[in-house]
Amino acid sequence: MRHTAVLPCLLLSLLLLLPGAIARAADPNAFGVLYTVWIKPETESAVVKIRLTHNQAMVDWLKLRADPGRYSHFTGSGEVIVEGDEVTWTPPVEDAWLQYRVQLTSKRSNGRYDGMVTPTWALFRADDLVPPFHSSFQDFTYASAKLQFRLPEGWSVETRYPRYTSGRFKVDDPRRRFDRPTGWLVMGDIGTRRDRIGDSRVAVSAPVGQGVRYLDILAFLRWTAPYVQEVFPEFPERLLLVSGGDPLWRGALSAPGSLYVHSDRPMISGNGTSTFIHELIHVSMRARSGPGADWIVEGLAEYYSLEVLRRSGAISESRYRKALRQLAEWGREAPRLDVERASGPVTARAVGVLLETDREIRRSSGGTRSLDDVARALAADEGPVTVQRFEELVAQMSVPP
């Protein structure tokens, strides 16, 4: 009798201690998605399984845009149709899963790698694991998605996502109702250093033996990132910076909540700008450019790579002005700004345009607004950055108080 009386009390206590878990399990508007990844270093590939774990009937179909040169061996329950680079999956009501293989090694035109798998480590973007897809599911529902890895013995993994005690990762993108893994990740024999900067958890991670200065990078970010956070309040709560040496690409690339920087890249370049801050601006804004507007997105990243260094005191006013003069001279090589992909002289010229725009906003608004307000509004927009939207915001911010 004593055991019979105690058991309900124990169950009630568990329910009270785990309200979030019970609420998620009982949420009638969520369907469960579990992404499982088996890393295969011997073939530089991975096997990926997408499984609907509960409320499978809410999902009608998925259409994946999968390059046949990278994605292959599609199989699953329900109906799987492969036509060129389009894969259509119609899941069954029960035991719904889709599985395929993906080649993870990715080489750029210059012969350097921006995705690499070796016998002891791997570094690539989670975006490569699950190709972009369109989906049809019931109105007013959303995915509760998790990601788990099956790794070779002795390997560990770092992603931008929070980790459950089970070892799985919570995949959550407020901008999507059907979440898909994105952002940089690194795994294998790796080293990681962590810190908190403002309200953000920051991790620097890389394969062991790649010459990465973990604590130097964290110190640099502790000094400068707060000034980025001031401009962009939506700075990610979790930030992962991954790095590595040759033969990885000797540059830097941003992704949602994460960035990659080659281990040889200086934190402050000889011209006074910072590749680290440039990519951090891209991470903070999560902005994509519309036609003819790439100069705005790239120009803002380069403009703030200088501004943040100046505001933080990392470079002096004289060095800041010298850097602006050098960019202005370089920008004369660009006959126009509205190119498809802005880089080099176009970006340099864009910095000058943005600098003058900032001065005009400050003058017209009596010093109450600046380019910061424009950049912040662009970052809050859901759609692509356009020249028209940029001009509208500049006009709004230039109105006297």
C-alpha cells in the first residue's frame, strides 16, 4: 500500500519539474523532425536520415533541391521520386523517413577547400547536410527539430546549436517554420574555447594542430563584439567561430550564427579593416541582397569593420582616417556600384558612399540618428536588401526631430 501511494506522488513531482518537456510533447501544433547524420571519413561523405517522429500526418510533402553530383542513394518510406536535381518525398502517416548520401568535401575554383573531411577531423557547413527544400504542411503548425550525429570513435562535434543532455542539438530558426540545420560546424579531434560576451555564448573551435590562437580570438571578440551588439540587438545568442589551416580556403565566410576564418588571417589587416568584424556584421545582419544592392550589404560589412575598430579604440583616429583615404583611392577603380557581386574596389567605393550617407543623416536629424539606425532596420527586415528600401530608410532617418 505504501508503494502504491508513493508512486503517484513521484509521477506528479516529475511532471512539475519538467513543464517545458511536457508542454512540447503535448503541443498539438508541432510535428517532430529528427536529423541523424552518420559521418563517413573514409569516403569524405555522410549518410543523412530525416525522420518525422510525431504528428507525421501534418506534413504533406518535401521537395529537395539536391545536386546529383553531391546527393545520391535516396530511399525512404512513403513515396520518393528523383527527377534530376529535384527529390520529392511524400511521407506516410507512420514510420516516415528519408535517407540519402552526401559528399561533404567542397573545393572552390582556386583549389582551396571550404568543406573538408579528413581521417581525423571534418569542417563544413551544416547547410550541406540537408539541401534547401520546399514543404507543404498544415496551417498553423511548425517543426520541432533536432539534430544528432553518429561519429567515429573518439570524435566530438561543435555546432552553433544548444545541446540537450541526450547529446542531440536543438535546431531552431525563428525565421522558418520547418527548421533545417545551417551554419558552420567542426568535428573530430578538435579544440574549443568558450566565453560569454554580453548576452551571447561564444565558442572558438578548430581541429587540433591548425595553429589557431583560440584565446587571442576570444580576447579580440571580447574587445570589439560589444560594439557590434550595440548596433545590432539581434546579435545571435550563440556564436561559433571555426578555423583551420591549409589546404582550407585562405579567407573567411559567414553563415547563420557562425563564421569561418582561415587560421592565417590577421584580426586586423594592414589597411586597418578586420576580416573578423566584416564577417561578424554579415552574421549579425543575416541580410541577402536584391538585384543591384550587393554593394549595400558588402559595403556595410566593410564600413563597420572600420567603425567598430575605431569605436572600440582598437585603432586610432589617425589610422581610421588613413584607412578611409586608402579605400577612397581604391574605390576610384570601380565605375559603378550596382554590380551583381560586390568586392574589391566596389566595396571600397561603397564605404565612401555610406560614410557620406551617415554624415548627411546626422546633419539632417540634428545628430539624433545615424547610419546605425538604417543598418539596424535593414537587419530587422525579412526580405532581401534593395536599393529602394535603403533609400527609404535613409530618408526616414534624415527627418529632423
